[in-house]
Amino acid sequence: MDSNLLKVFVAVAQEKSVTLGAKKLGYAQSNVTSRIKQLEKNIGCTLFHRIPKGVVLTQEGEKLYTHAIEIVKKVEDAILDMQDIKKQQKLIVGSTDCNAAVRISSFLMKLHEDHPHIQLELLTGTTRDVVDMVLNYKVDIAFVSGEPKSDELMILKKYEEEIAILEPKDENTPNVILSFKEGCAYDEFLKNYYIEKGEHIEKSLTFGSLETILACVKSGMGKTLLPTNLVEKLGFSDELTITNLDKNVAYIPTCLVCRKNYIPKIKEYLINLDLTS
């Protein structure tokens, strides 16, 4: 099977659009359409359903996609390895937004200082988003909240976090959880924490900004759970009631992870990297 056809297929599947897939690859739309038809002819089945706003994978397409992303990634890596077998040419880093706010700048600057030849790229999201990025080979390494549950991932390094429940100074706080997008590890923990304590959660409000969450907590809208270093970084330490949780209750370290079958060449460097200085 032609890996170039699979590359086109993966681009269209990820963009959910022939037009956007062609733009991503720098190809003419007609070229992409032709290659998709050729791939469908070779396999003997339809890979996409055409819808008004683009395309979606068929059941057969979903099955092929799982194999295709791995094949395309390995072909690209093989080319890079042959260009310079000893060097890490590119490193795509995934990070939760919480980690990005407190740690990612110093991490990337130190990495660039020590390995200036490496091309760096950063993608952010919730823990759920970033774990999916690693599993789907969209990033090489990632900072996630909590120890990953997938057997396909390995932990390169742990960064211990002090976790706290954050409430307004006003004691009459509604039992409303303010969270950062669906898939946030801290949000999931806090909801389970209150359920286990038998406390009724009035509702949960989701925001796209950590600063907005903290500002809303300060104004009395509800409660949230975040690492204390993030609260300090964003300047809210003196504005909120902070209840630190014991690590026996809330052990949510930030973990730097990668796939077990896709370990970066600078593994030892990452394990030993000190960001405290």
C-alpha cells in the first residue's frame, strides 16, 4: 500500500474536509480527491461519508485510520532517521493548559538552549486531549495531570504538585464547581471528591480560561481545584480561601509521558532535566 495515499487519507480524516486536508498538505484539491478515490479503489471500500460541511469516516475508514496514522508516522520517522540517525530532529510537545501556565516556558527555553538544532512545536489541551494526542502520534511527549492509565504510555518524569480546593473569601459559597473544559483531570477529581463525601453539587460551569475561573471563584460564583503554584503564578494567592489537600487524598502529579513504542531519542536528557534552577 502506498504510504503517500495513506498520508493524504490521514490529513483528510483529521481535518474532516477534503479542502482543508489539501490545504494542510499543500496539494490541489483535485489531487487529494483523486488520491482518496485511488485508495478506496485499492482497498475496495468507501472510506468517507460526504456531508454538507465536509466528510466523516465510514466504519471501514475508522478501522483503516488506526493503522494509517501509525504507518505514516513511522515512514516520516524513518526518513528523519536516515537523514541523521543520531539526532532528534523534531520534538512535538503536548501540555495541559495548567502546566503550560507554570512550567512550559522554562522547559522549552532550556530545551532550546541545550539542543538548538531541534525543531520544537507545542500543542495544548486538557489531560484527556493531550493523552489522545500522544496515543495518536500527534505529539512525541506530553505533560499530563495525574498518572496515565493507558498501558501504552510510559512516565519519563514526575513533577509533584500541591493540590488545593479554591473558594471565595466569603464563607457562604455555593456548591458550584467551576472547571476548565471537559476532560480536565482536576475537574473530574473534584466532582468525585464531593460525591464520595456525599455533598450535593448544585451545578458545574465550564470556562476556557484559567484566569477566568479564578476570577469567578474570587467573585463568589463557586469553587475549583487547581495546583497552588498555578494560583500563585496567576496572582490569586491572597484573593482566595485555599484548602490544601493531603497527597493521600489528592495525588495528582504532572507527568511527562511518551508512548512505550515511540520513545524520544533525548529520553535521558528529559528524565534528568532540572527546571528548578
